[in-house]
Amino acid sequence: MEIDPTVAASLVRRTAGQVQPAPSAADIEAFTKALFGDAERLPEDIATDALQKGARKIDASLASVRDTGLAMQGPDAMLQAQSSLLRSVIEVDVIAKTAGAISQGINKLSNLQ
């Protein structure tokens, strides 16, 4: 398809003053359905649910470390608590890096459009 520059320039001048209408909710829903199909859940819902589940798991594991009576149980209990705390810190780092990589990928994709 060949585009004549003079026709393209005149078309731009004619449409420059017109305001494009905002898409309706039905148009947005149709676009989303065409993009993702009949999926029950959107990809961002799946990602946020996984992150929230991980956050709840980490919070539960940190609750045992916050227990002040743990120090009175002996060195084995303290080592177990330390191990749990280190595991939780590593899980937080992995989740943060994953979320950062996902958001960076989304930003790159949105900037390409």
C-alpha cells in the first residue's frame, strides 16, 4: 500500500481539530475479551494473588520469630528461629526481584507501543 505524502498531510490537518471519543466500557470489555480470550482471570490477577499468598506465608513465618519466649527454650529453638527468619528474608528478596522484573517488563512493553 502506497501512501501519498500530500494526501497524508491533508488528512492530518483535517483530523487535527477533532477530539477522539473515549472508548465505552463495552468497547474496553470487548477488547479485553479479544486480547485474553475467555480466561476466568486476567494475568495481573494471577500475579498479584501469588504475591499476596507469598506475603501471607512470610508474615506467618515471621510471627514465630517475634515470639519473645523463644529465647528461653534453648539454643536449638533459637537456631530454628534464625533459620526461619533467613528463609523469610530470602523469600522477600525473591518476591521483590520477581515483582520488579514483571513491572520492568510491563514498562518496556508499554513504552514500545
